Amino acid sequence: MMKFWTWVRTYGPGYVEGLEWTALVALAASAGAIVWGGALLGVRLGAGRWGARAVDAYVQLFRNTPVLVSIYLIYFGFPLVGLAWPAVVCGGFALVLQNGAYISEILRGSYQAIDRVQFDAAKSIGLSAWHTFRKVTLPQVLVYSIPALGNQVVLLLKDTSLLSAVAVTELTMQAKLLTEQTGAAYEAFIVVAVLYLTLVAASEIVFRVAERAVRWR
Amino acid sequence: MTTWSAWQNALALLAQGALVSLWLAAASIAAGTVVAVVLVAVGLSRIGLLRQAYRVYIWVVRGTPVLVQALLVFYALPALDLHAGPYIAGVIVLTMYLGVLFAEVFRGGVLAIPQTQWDSAKSLGLPPAALLRRVVAPLVGRYSLPAYINVCVMAVKASSVLSIISVWELTFAARQIIERTLAVFSVLGLAAAFYFLMCFGIDRLGRWAEGRLALRGFAGERG
């Protein structure tokens, strides 16, 4: 028992810092990606044929290239054009761009699942375009999307580990640092894997609760 | 990156890297498919304990980042006195990861087989081997093809992560060239283009195969 507490006191702070960064990046990037995905869908639906084509090209591009390449492109490339962002912001931005593409497709699927009759009904009771969006479209799109969004957030959460490649001190980086410092072989990666599983379980629970909460209405 | 020959060199290196990436993906897709078939057999077993074990295994592998798995295997192999090198470690990790994804795809395919197919196979008195070969395999193959292709695309993209455990492939090559030339946008842009070609190519190939298989019979309609 003593040994365990010394272990916690020695290595705990590193893991806690890693957890904080991972959780922060995952939360911020998830929120950003959902907003960006919504914006992309808005352009696809509202900006004519060329808007739709541009969004389609964007989605295809990000679907068929690895996030790691986007992360490097932003991290190494942006300083060359005068944007000296910190590594976390670069990595987070890459995650938003990539996951936004997937999320716009998720939201599109939900949007198409709404019965067209509802839009006629909204019109017939005199709802403005904004009110139709706020009261009819948005709530249903969000409710239908919850399970798929939950999946995407878990994928994003796991991809935050790639930020270690640009030296962000999130969980995976902490494990690397500890492995170098202590000369331990691989144990740190098992600890970190368990911590990732905890975060994944937490986000799964949140989305399942959200799904159930809206179902009873 | 000012001279034409420097460009040619970079392009040649990237093409070589792309070939390695494709090879890594192909090897782990092949091995992962085999692993997945075994996993599905466990996942659909009559023994409840095995099904539970399957579920836990899937959750653990799917719930941890590929990079963490890669680092774990990369550092654990030498510690266990197995000096296999990054390539083998990389293929092991990708195989493990794809095996789980393919297993879920195949499981979905098996569960999509309509009850009537099982019933008629039984009434014909098909022996288990023939049932697998004549009924289950063709149906599951067709049902799971779109999702299977999707995972194959993910395999190519996931192979980029292996650059972090010093596997020399497309992303690693790109970083190497950048360190020498500082031509970030053009080199990474080219690397992205190579990835795009591979992934898009696999996607098209999958659609073509779907079309081919669908023509020969009933596969288009599900249950």
C-alpha cells in the first residue's frame, strides 16, 4: 500500500496534467467540430450547387487523408505564413477540420431523416425561416445525431493522442516522457491506455444519458 | 526545393513511401481479416462467457488510440526479448486494430442473414462446411463489403501513425524531406495527394466490386 502511494505521489502529477490536456483538447475540438460540421452543412444546403460541390470536395479530401498529415501541415506550415500558433491550438484545429467533415455528413443524414411534411406544417402555421430552424430543424437534427456524434467524439478523443507528435503534453506524451525518465519499459503505456478507456467510458455514458433524456420527451 | 532534380528526388521518395504504406495496409488487412474471422466465431459462440470476452476485447482495443497500442507493442516487444523491429511491430498493431473493426463488420453481416436462409439450409440438410461456404460466406461477403472497404480506407490512414514508432513510410518520408528542405506545404501536400489517391482508389475499387457482386443475384436486398 505504501508503495502504491509513493507511486501516485511521484508519477500522479504527470498523468493528471496529461488527462487535463487530453480532456480539454477533446472537449474543445468536439465542440468546434460540431459547430464547423453544422456550418458545412449550412453551406451545402444553402449556398447553391457550387456551395454543395465545394463542401463535397472538402469532405472527400479530409475523409481520404490521415489527420496526422493535417496536424503536421498546420504545425509546420502555419509559422511559415506568419501564424505562430501554439502546438495545442494547431493540433486542435486539425482535429476540428477533420472531424467537422465527418460530422457534417452525420448531421446531413439526420437532416434528411426529417419528414418534409414538417416543413410544410411549419410554413402553414406561419413560422419564419429562423423559427423553423430553431424549433423544428435543429432539435430534431441534434436528437437523431446523438448516437453517431457519440461515436465520432470517441474517435476524436483517441486522435488527440496524435498531438504527442507535436510535443503537446497530453496523456500519450506523458507516457513517453515517463518511459524516457524512468527507464521503465512499457508500463506507462498500459496506465495511459486505462486512462483513455476511462475517458471513452465517460463520454459513452454522457451520450447514452443524453440519448435517453431526449427519447422520453 | 528550388531545382527540378530536388523535386524529382522528393517525389521519388514520397512514391516509395506510399508504396510502403500501401504494403503495410495490405499486409495488415489480410492478417486482420483472418483474425476477424476467428474473433467473430468467438463473438457469436453459444458460450456466454466467450461472447462476454469478445465484447470486452473489442471495447478495449476500440477504446484505446492506435498510437498508444503502437508505442506499447514497440516498447514491449524488446522488453520481452523479441527483437522484431518497427515494421513487424507496426503490422502487429494494425492487424490487432483492423481485426477488431473487421470482426464487428462481419458480425453485423452474419446477423443480417435472414432467418429463412438458416431455415432453408437446415431443411436441405446442408453440412456445416457447406453451410459456411455456400450460404454464410457469400451473404456475409456481400452484406459487409461497403463497411469492409471503409475499414480498408481507415487502414491506409492509420498506417501513418506508425511513422511515430519510426516505421519508414509515406508520412515519415514527408517529415524527412521537410527537415532537409523546409518545403512544408508542397511536400505535405504531395503526401496528402498520395494518401488521397490510395484511399480514393480503394473506395472506387470497393464500389466496383459491389456492383459486380450485386449483379449476380440477390445481394442488393437485405432480409
